[in-house]
Amino acid sequence: MDLQDQLKNLFPDHKPSEIEKKTASSTKIWMQEEPIICKYEKRKGKPITILEGYTGATADFKKLAKELKTTLSVGGSFKDDKIIIQGDYRVKIMEILKEKGFKVKRVGG
């Protein structure tokens, strides 16, 4: 039983408003034809994984960055239209993105 079912049991008369419906449907991320480039670098002796080449909205790419960081439980940032993840997580990131429907291209190593 998920949270929605529990809330329906607690509040059977509640009907979701239009705002709640919009927020639930706005979580989709725009898919693109060109592959996202996943590459590995070392900066100051520490490994990082860089994702670049997303042609959609910046807000969608930021959502994707946050989702990747929380899924992998690692640090990272979003700078200059690139997602920078701390550590070498190319294989795991590529699997996650392929499950979401993105095309991913591995560059270097």
C-alpha cells in the first residue's frame, strides 16, 4: 500500500485539485534524439563522471542531476550545462539513463 492509497483511506471525501494534478504530471523529462555523452575525468587527482549533451530545458537537466545524485548517494553539481558526479559511476549512470529511455554514449576509457 503506497502513500496515495493510505491518504485515500484517511480522507475518502478528498478530491485532488487542478494544482495537484499539474504537479504530478509535470515530472516528465524531455527525451532527445542525440545521445547524452558520459565521460570520465580526474580533477585534482579525484575521479569524476561528466554528463553533457542534453538539448532540453535546463530545469529538466537539473532534475535529472538531482535524481542521479540521490539514487547513487553521491555528491555532484550542475555547471555550464554539464552534470558533474563525484566518483567513477559511468556504468551505473548509463544503466539508469537507459532505463529512463535516454540514449547514452560512453566517451574515454
